[in-house]
Amino acid sequence: MLNDDISFLVVIGERKLKESFIVSLAEVGATVFNVVYGRGFVKSNDFLAAFGIVHENNKVVVTCLIKKSALDDAFAMLNNRFNFDKPNTGIAFTIHVDSLKY
């Protein structure tokens, strides 16, 4: 795998979906996973809670390496399985990898 064929993918979503993110990303070819836990900063209010809308404060950041040729499949999977194309569900982005040291 040449370095210019690799992207660093970052996925931020609900902590309870961590295992599903990893399994689904592996299915589309992602490797070398790293998981970091975090907290969102948006506060829920009583009005939204009364309607059962509670903001998920616990987040997970999953990073991985993936071939650029698999990125379209990865983003399509995140949209289809995890509704990342809808607001407040998660975010995913890539960082260009210029070089890796072996």
C-alpha cells in the first residue's frame, strides 16, 4: 500500500455505537483503529427532555487508516447505517497522509 493511497479517517459519534463503528469500518477495508472517549458540550434542556429528546453527551472518536479507493464506501456506510447525513448523529472526515514512517 503506497502512502499516497492512504487516508486517515476520523469518525465522531455516540459512544454506545463504538463497536458498530469499528465492525462496519472494518467491513469496508479500514485498519489500524484507535478509540478515544470524549464528552459533547451541548447541554440538554428540560423542554427537550419532556419530549424524549435527550442529547447524547458521551462521544467516541474512532480513527483508522483506509485506502482512498474505499472512502466513498465508508462515507456511504456511515450515512446509511448511522444516518450521518442527518443533523446531530455524527461527523466523519479525513486527513491527508503525506508520509508514514515504517
